[in-house]
Amino acid sequence: MEYRTIIEPFRIQSVAPLRMTDEGQRRAALERAGYNLFNLRSVDVMIDLLTDSGTGAMSRDQWAALQHGDESYAGSPSFELFRSAVQELFPFQHVLPTHQGRAAEKILFSVIGGPGKAIPSNTHFDTTRANIEYTGAEAVDLVIAEAHDPARLHPFKGNMDTAALDAFLAARQGSVPAVFVTITNNSGGGQPVSLDNLRQTRDVCRKHGVPLFLDACRFAENAWFIREREPGQQGRDVADIVREMASLADGMTMSAKKDPLGNIGGWLALNDDELAEQCRAMLILTEGFPTYGGLAGRDLEALAQGLKEVVDHDYLRYRIRSTAYLGEALLRAGIPVVQPIGGHAVYLDARALLPHVPPLQYPGQALAVALYEAGGIRGCEIGSVMFGRQPDGTEKPASLELVRLAVPRRTYTQSHVDYVIEVCEAVAARASALKGYRISSEPPRLRHFGARFEPLG
Ligand code: F0G
């Protein structure tokens, strides 16, 4: 007998309290925060869906692994364990541990970036884009056209537009030091990339002599989608699919705060000896000695264990299903969301839900603030607040206005998610009354983290 209900493949061994708040308390918190949800104290948030990054629950075995941490400055066995766990899935020659993903990006781009250079991706994540632009290089998004339509169904909506990539590499010969593929495509809705598309991307890169890098934060979720959706991949071991994805690339950056199930961590891995040497020199300058990078030995141990747990099929079946559970309920309630439902998050389409709010009055921000006010749920605007400010200082609407409800790994139960669904329904029912915002102050870069807002009308 196959049952319909997919249960969490774990039981809860340790709990943390949620502080219940009412609307009045939340309105006051919003005012103090300048209507920027990044400025809230987390104790004022009931269900925190701001990110799936570093917010997951570690397993019993990960906590036990912490005790094995060897904190030697050089040559720690914890590093060897970490490196073999990484290479078991991503057999790259050199593995450089960093304190998180953006540190790996910073090191790599400070070596290969610079003015006049361009680095294409399906869609760059915001820190990736910012680290590229900080060096004076250009970050270019070349995702397939289907990705720009939130309601359009496509099994691999994170795919690279390989024809556009081919044309781009031909036009910018000599100025592209690497091509990136983000798996899953976070900024494009948590959508997967197919093995077939990775292969084609690799072929285009080979043709132009440009190395291919993976931004692989959510590699296991991507591999699960491949197993579920790509012809010929059914029944395959996920770890095997991951190794095949890695075999198509020359290197990777990683935030271990996502699929490696850590609360902190990352790495840069690559095959090129000379580039690795240059990056290692930067690693020592900015992170630490190459056998710990930006991490403690105990973190390396926890990540090595997390990498084993994340490719477990029961875990991934539950993980992908629980995100879809939220997305499908919202769809049934008539709330527009990016389709198909992504791996780590559900993305509400704020442009469709709030058509009366113009892009530069930030419909995504208006919706995110309303969800917090109504139910203490913290999501994240991914739209014109995040992407609207251009490197030349002008402002222009982003291609999508989304609110991401990211699901931390192994953290919330189904009744938490049922509550989120109920709050979303209540807010959607009065969407036409929601007003836009203006930005009253903003930092020079990555403005979404620090901007303050004022409600309009
Ligand atoms: N690349 C992608 C695709 C990401 O989603 C992130 C982080 C990074 C790189 C940077 O990694 O945070 O460890 O420095 N994404 C988080 C998020 C913050 O909420 O999506 P990091």
C-alpha cells in the first residue's frame, strides 16, 4: 500500500520557542524597522521564511560530529574529512573552504574579474552579481525566455539560453573569464537546470575555450528534480546525478548554508592548478589557512555529515514535496505564484497580485510587509528593491516582482505551513487595498539589506 501523505523523515529531538505576537506589536516593529524586514529582530518574527540559508536544523549526527572537530591551525583531520565529503560528490582537484558562499565568490572574482570582463550566468544571485560588479566586471543573465513568465510551466525553467550564450561568447571573445550556472536558479524562482542543458552549456563553453563554474548551493534539490523530470534519469541515485553535474564543470562556488545542511560554511573548488594557487593566496589573506579557510574544524565536521544526509532520497522526497505543498495550496486559493513550484521556496507573483502598485513603488515590498503585519511571516522581496538600482546609479524596474517564501530545511512542521497558507489567503483577499512604498534612504550597494521605506498614501 502506497500512502498519499509523505511524512517528515525525522522526529524532533530539540525545540526552540516561537514568540507569539499580535498585529499591534508587529506594526510597531515595522515602524522601527523602516518597513525593511531585514531590520526586524528575529524574535519579532513567528514564521521566518526570509531565507533557507543557514536556518535549517542540524541532525543529531551533525551535532555529534561537532565533538570530533580538530581545531589545529594547519593539517586538521577535520579538513581531510570535509574535503573527501566534498570530493565524493564534486571530484574537483582543489577544495578551498570559506566561511560562506560569497567569500568563495569574492576570492574567485577578485582573481578572474576586473574592468572590461563579463561573466554570464543563467541568473546571478545578488551577492554573486555584486561581487562581480565590485571588480568592475559585468554580470550578465542569460536564462531561457520561459523563465521570464512566472505562470509558464517548464520542467527546467532554470536552463541557460545556450544560443544566447554562444552569441555572447562570440561577441565578447577574450573578455569572459568564466561562465556560471546557478543550480537551482534561485533568483529565477528556485528552478532546476537539466543535465542536458548543462551538457549543452559545457559544449558552448568548450567551443569558446571558457571554463564553466557551478554556483551549486542547491545541488541536491536540482539533482532530485532531474531524477523526477528528465527523460532517462528516473530511478538514478541522486549522488550519481550530482557527480555527473560536477563532471560537466571546471569548478564551483558553494554556500554550505543551503544543501550541505550547515548553519555556516562554503567552498570554492576547481581543477585549474594555477588559478587554484592564486585563489589560495587570496584565501589566506581574507579567510584563513587553506585547511580551515573561514571555518572552525567543528564546522567542517558538521558539513561533512550534512553532505551525506542531503543526498538521501527520503529526505529529498520530503523536502521537495513540502515546498510544493505550500505552493500548490496557494495556487488552489487563486494566489499567483511562480510555476512550477521551486525546490527551496515558493515565489509569490506580486506584480500579478498587486497590479495597481507600479514597479518603482515596490509591489513585492508591499506584499512582504503585509504578510508580516498580518501573520508575523517574514518573506523576502526579490524584485525592484533588490535589483532596481543600476551600477550607473539609475533606477529601473526588475523583470519580475516576487516575494520569496523560503523554506528552511527540517525546521517547520506542516501546521506551521498550514498557518502560512491561511495568512497568505487573508492578505490576498485584500490585495487591492495594499499601497506602495517609497525608499527614504538606501546604502550604495545591495540596497535591499539596508534601505528604509515609507508607506505611500
Ligand atoms: N549563490 C546563491 C544561488 C545563493 O542563493 C546564495 C545565498 C549565495 C550564492 C551566497 O551564499 O549567503 O553563503 O554567502 N543565498 C541566500 C538566500 C542568502 O537567501 O537565497 P552565502
